[in-house]
Amino acid sequence: MDWAWILAATGFAFAMAGTPGPNNTMVTASGANHGFRRTLPVAVGMGAGVAAIIFAVAAAGGTIVSEPRVHLVLKWVGVAYLLWLAWRIATAPVGVTGEGDRRRPFTFVEGALLQLVNPKLWVMVAGAVVTYGGSAAQGLAVPAAFAVIFGGATLASTLAWAGIGVGAGRFLASARSLRVFNRVMALLLVLSLLPVLGE
């Protein structure tokens, strides 16, 4: 593991984490609806979830990502869960001052647990472990580096997308426009699943 490896893995991490997908769509919608500060917990949870998963998979030698049955189960559980999240975003109440359960932002725990069923994450993890996995002789150095690089890239990307959502939210003055925005975000979340369904 040298600087060339670190730069290559970091570039791959930002390319995967920074592009539209479930995490970025969710934090964009959350930023528009709840503001930056209240979106921080879910963004940090997403980064922590990515770091924990890629560390565990890399430490285990990548065996879980090479098992077709495990991949298939994760894929369909992930699709079902993300469709439910899209519905939750699309039907979220707007222009409400109360803080009922459906009005609250996603939490740290929800952001972290989402990664277990995030199809885009598993594609990223498989690509990272296969391409940059290193050798068993390096012990936990490579898994730890993966955790820092990919968790950090996810956190930076989700915070940037949350900021985009906050900016969009400032232009959405009416409940109707915010409702339309939420439905567009929900649709984008569903569309982000198409590459997974095409596998």
C-alpha cells in the first residue's frame, strides 16, 4: 500500500460515492425538507455504515461479495427497502410544524443500516475489494484504509448533496413546490435502482 494505491482508491471512492444514488438522493431530499443540521445524523450514519461494511468485507477477504446467493438476496432486499424509502419521501408531509414520526428526518442508525441493503454500496465494495484488495500479508492495514477512504468519501459526498438540497429548499417556498420536489427525489431514487435490476 503506497501513495499511488491511496490516490487510486480515493479516486474510485469519490467517483462511486459522489454520483447520484440512494444515499445522495435521500440526503438531498432531507436537506430540502429539514435543513443541513438535521440532515447531519443520517449523513454521518451513512459514512459510518459504509466504513464498517467495507472494513468487514475486506478483512474477510471479500468472500461475501463473491457468493452469488448472498448477492441475490442483498439485491432484492435492498430493492424492496429502497422502494419503501422512495414511497416515504414521496408521501412525506410538507408545510407541517408538528414533528410527528413521518415528519422527522432519517436518523444516524437508519443511515448506517441502510448500507446493508444499498445495492450501489455492494457494487462499490465488490469493485474496491477486487481491484484494490491487496494481500493477506498486509493484515488489517488495507481494510482499515478502505474504511477511512470510503467512509470519508461517503460522508463528504452526502454532506455536499445535503447542501444542494438545502439550496434547493430555499427556492421551494410553497408546500406544493416542496411536495413536487419530494416526488422528483423519490422518482430519482427508484431510477437509481435500474442498473441494479439490469444485472
